[in-house]
Amino acid sequence: MKYISTRGQSPALSFSEILLGGLAPDGGLYLPETYPQFTDADLTAMRGMHYRDLAFAILSRLVDESDIPANDLRTIINKTYRAEVYGYVRDGQNAEDITPTLKLEDNLYLLSLSNGPTLAFKDMAMQLLGNLFEYVLAKKGETTNILGATSGDTGSAAEYAMRGKKGVRVFMLSPYQKMSRFQTAQMFSLQDENIFNIAIKGVFDDAQDIVKAVSNDHAFKAQYKIGAVNSINWGRIAAQVVYYFKGYLAVTQNNNQKVSFAVPSGNFGNVCAGHIARMMGLPIDQLVVATNENDVLDEFFKTGVYRPRGAANTYHTSSPSMDISKASNFERFVYDLVGREGAKVRDLWASVDAGGAFDLKADGAFNRVPDYGFVSGSSNHANRLHTIRETQAKYGVTIDTHTADGLKVALELRKPDVPMLVLETALPAKFEDAIVEALGHVPSRPANLNGLEDLPQRSVVMDVDVNAVKAFIVANT
């Protein structure tokens, strides 16, 4: 299995060769040369598998034996997906399921992805990535400086996965004062010597642009061994594919059934993993893209026009992890949509990088979107508070603001005869202020996280300045 760039001008490389680097040298994102295919017999064999075995069955098709031996890959997976790591389950759920489903009503489920150490779905991939990084670095005798950007959950998940890892430093950029108090405290309270938090005076897109600019400075990237843990990293996407299979198998009885997934979407990484799962043979009917007020993706799936709004027009909302205008992983889907033509993708993103937009309706590519199962909708503050209240009243379940966006759109677009799984993206405790506004009481949190916001915090504040971030990395390497 080799990996190629969406922009078509980088050499094909192995899984471990692309694991640490993030962006390809030509600025594109890595995808498999061809998607491995899972047959009806494969799906039948997967039924009843524990999450660890399911993860191995899928990831072993994406990682060559000659690259990471099967026994080593299985050891890494077994080390990652343990009940004691993913133990924050709701009453009545089994932590051994890793991603248990919660039935709300007939053909409507939550896929619980927020049981990890930082209470967000990012833990599902990031814990694996941390163990993969440590393995590959030890094998190569190398170190790496992880540079990432977060709108809230990626940062804490990455830092908790990488803290104390040998040969790894983490430099995490976040938008200054635009995360929830819980999210901020999760990151800034870490005192590990290999963790550095940088608050950027801007929005997430500014932080993400800095990460891309540093990654595209190939000399600097090579000298300071810059790696990535954002969802531009293929390892993240590959790990997330697994829980789509797990969710499908949990709510179906046979392989003739189809299932739809509703996915709260900002950077398009989570729903991109669903797209990959569908391309690999998982019987998915609809992939429902749910946005908040920052509805660039909803606009595309309704009109064919992809028009990032820019920092000045990005709203700060009560589902802040989705306050994103430029969806990095969207490039992976568009690459498939335009027939895997790297030159076409280069032209499209040249327009985006210049502050412009592109229209895929004009050349006919947009007409193929239904072939991939995508539909979309958006939500706003009033919608999500209403959905939180209704979900509590009707089902006795408290959900966070992002999951509420997903459920709101799912209810609008679901088909009555197709099971719909809404991907739970975080536990409500991470967004306490909004839950208090919706329900009038503070959401419960794990006992070991009581007083989190009162812990000493450590971070630096910077302007939107690529050179300042580079200088900080140099000074702390």
C-alpha cells in the first residue's frame, strides 16, 4: 500500500513514511493509491469482533507488513483501545465496546465517541497516533516537533496522547480566547516539558494557515523535523475509519442493510473518514454533513460553490470546535470527486489559497456528489439549545452543542427506513456554559476533572505571525 498526494506532484510513499509529516511536499494531502475493498464475506467476519480486532482487520489493509509488521501493529492497537483508556461511558454502556451505541428511538442512535481521556472524539485517533509516533520514531532513532492547530478538541487530544512520549515535542496553536473554558484548561494546565501552547490572536483558520505555511517551508520543516497531528495527517483519518465500521455493525443484522451517519463538521476530517469507509465498501446510504453558523460546507453541498469566508467573517459560536471556514480535509473528497486529477486539485486550491472560491457545478463535477452519498444542513445557537432541551426531555440524554448540531440536521434529513447514527463529538461537560443556558444546570463531569479550570495554566500569546511561531519552535528545540 502506497500513498499519493492529492496534488499529484509528490512521490508515492509508505504509511510510516507519511505518518510524521502531515502535508505532502507539494502541499497536498495523502490518500491511498487505491482504496482496499471489504467484501460481503469480510463484513460477515467482522460481526462480533471486539474493537481491537476490528481495528486490526481494517488498518492492516492500509499498512504493509513490510512497513509495520503485523505483530507490531496489533500490539500498538491493543495498547491503545483498552477500556481503562475509553472509560467515560454513560450509565448502562460497556467501556469494553470502546464506541458504544446509544439508541434514542427506532432507527436513531448516538455513536458514542467521547469516552477517552479528553472527552472528545479526537481521542479515538489521537491515542493511536501517539503510540504509532513513538513506535516509528524509536525504530528510526529520530525525534519530531509536532506543530498543530486546534479549534478546541484536537489540541487537548494531541497533548494528552503525546505527553511524555519519547522524542516528541508538541507546539499547539489555538485561537486566543475562543475556546470554552474547559477546553482551554485541558490544554493550558498541562505542565509536561514537551508540551507548548501558543494562543494566536485570531481565529482557527489563522492558526491553521500558520501550520500550513511552516509545513510548506521545506527547509525549515526538514531542519526542525516538523510533524503534524491535525486531521491533515492520514494516520488520524485511517484510525477514524474504524468506528464507522463498528457503528454500522452494531445497528445492522446483515450486510444488505444500509446505514446513514450524521457528522458535526468543521475541518471535514471526521466525515472524510466516513467517505473513506464508504469507498472501502461499507454500505453507507447518506453522509450527513452538519455545520454551525460557519456553513461553508453546507453551502458547497447545496450549490457546488466552495467559498471560505476568511477570518473576519468566521463566527464565534457555542459549538466552537466547528468555527472553521477552510476545511482542510475537504481537499481529499474533492480529489475523488474530480476523478483523482491532481492538476485539477492544484488549480482549485490555488484559487482558495489566493483568497478566492471555486464552483464545481460549472464543469459537472458537482453532479457526482449524490454518487458519494453526501447531503448537508446547518444549525445555529437557537437550534442547538432547542435540540439539547428536546433530547433531554424526550430521551433523558444530555448532549453537547456540536452533537446537537448533528442531531438537528439528522432529524431533518433522515429516511424513516434507514438507521441513522449521529456521531457524538464531545461530552457536555466541555461546553458547560451552553448546557447551563439550555438546561439550567451544570452538566456532570468525571470526578477527576473537577476543579480543572482552577489549575495553573501555561501558554504564550502571539500575533498571527508565521516567523514568530518559527522563532518560538527554534528557541524551544
